[in-house]
Amino acid sequence: MKSTVRSLFGGIFSPFGKFYTENKLTIFCYHDVSNNPSEFSHNHDLNVPPSIFEYQIGYINKKFNVISPDDLLSGKIPAHAALITFDDGFKSYFTNAIPILEKHNSPSIIFLNMAPIKGEIFWSGLITYLSENSPDFNQYVATKIEVNLKEKPLFLYCSRKIVNSFLKTKNKTYRDEVNGYVGNFATENDLQSVSTNNLVYFGNHLYNHDVPLLMSDKELLKSYFKNDEELKKYPNSRNMFAFPFGQPDSCFSNRQIELIIENGARKIFSTYPILNSDTSAPYMHRIPLNSFNNTKARIWFNILRRSFKI
């Protein structure tokens, strides 16, 4: 039965999918590529094992023309174009993903939060660690906001003011616990080691992984420019930006898209999973691939179901 289903999707969806993607840009989004993902990556479906990642990249290269960020910025977009992106800055991108991408001569861009790379606590890791391991935290947040936390993720409401006030009640930072929970981030030495690699590009993901919708315009731009100043140290950085969390409306607003564009970003990315018809538009969307996408049929089904919302 399984082989029949795979044959059906391979025979019907692949040709149809190739026709559907001919005049569109398909942008893929990854985070972690590890055989031993952290609890954070595992719990939030952020990891793809290297063997599956290599299968996906090989297949993407067969079905798409993989472009670089510079191709996108210059408007050199072939038919069946694809762009490969990563978020956050996990060390596995440098140790596991880059060698696989180099093997396939595939460029990629990683949108970096420089705060954890410089040794500061990873903000979304702190929130998710507390929400999963501290009942006191969930109760505390519930006293500060008037929402049903069963209907929407906790992180959508955890402003820095709320979290920091909770930490004061505990008189601790949870740094060691969060670092163990999140796993290894890259270091500045890792970034420097690939800064002249013509297949590797860096983009802006805010200084830390805050929810933009919870930030004022001033706070958003402060984080954006602070990260930008760090990224300017590397010749392979580009004026491209991906919103943390990546979901329109619930995590960032149209006003914030305009604000980032007004302040220098040439391309902005969500993780709202649809294909891009207008490659000249400054605002674009990405499709996540995860470890479930381990056959040709599943890769195409993920692309098409997200594009058609089925």
C-alpha cells in the first residue's frame, strides 16, 4: 500500500508540482541539522537529521534551480528557482549542513540572532524552557494577561517585562538550564571561518529571538540595528531579514514589515508556507521542511499542500 501511495505521489504530484513551481520561487526554511538534537529542537520540530537533510538537498537540486541570495537581490531568477535558508544560528549548520550543501554546490543563507552567538541567553529558548518546566511560570503569566493560554502559544504573550518580573521573583536567570535545553549555538569563530565561503551568506534575525509584535517600533529597530552592526563584520552578510517566529499577524505586523524595509532591508521573509510569484517583491514567504519529509512524495506533498492550503 505504501509503495502504491509513493508511486501515486511520485507520478502525479512531481510533474504537476514542477509545472506549478515553474514561474515561482520556492524558499525552504531549516533550523537544526543534527543526529542528537536538543530537547528544544526535538520538542518544536526544528531538527532534520543529516542523512534526511542530504536526501532533501539532493532531491531539491534535481527538481529546482537553487539560487543564491545575490541572485535574488539582482533579479536573476531562473525557472523552478529555489532558495535554501536557515534560522537562528545553531552550530549544526556549520558542522553538518554546510558540508552537505558544499557537496551539492548549493548556496544558502542563515538568519542569525547574534545574542546567543555572543554568549547571551536565547530568548525564545528561555520562554519555552520555563513554559515546559515551570508550572509557576505559567501561573504567573496567567495572572498578567487576560487570554486563554490553551488557545494560543504562551510565547505570543511573554513580553520581556513579564518574563523579567518573573525571574526577579525567583532570583535566578536559568542560564545553565536554558543552555542545556536549547543546545549548542555557533560561535563568532564559526562565523568567521565561513565568512569568505561563496556558498554561505548571513542575514538578520534580530539581535535576540523576541516576538516582534510585543516590541515597540523603537525596541524593534534597536534590536535590528544592533544585530546589523554585528553582521557587518562579515563580508558575506546581506541586507536581508527574517522575522523571528515568522507567522504574520500573530508574530509581526504589516507596519513592522514597512519599518524594516524603510530601514535598509532589501528582502524580508516570513515562515508563512506559500510559494512566491513576484520575486521582485520585498516581502517573501518560506516553506519549512522537517524530518517527516523523507521521501520524494512527502517533499512534494508538503510543498503543494502548503501552497494550496490542503
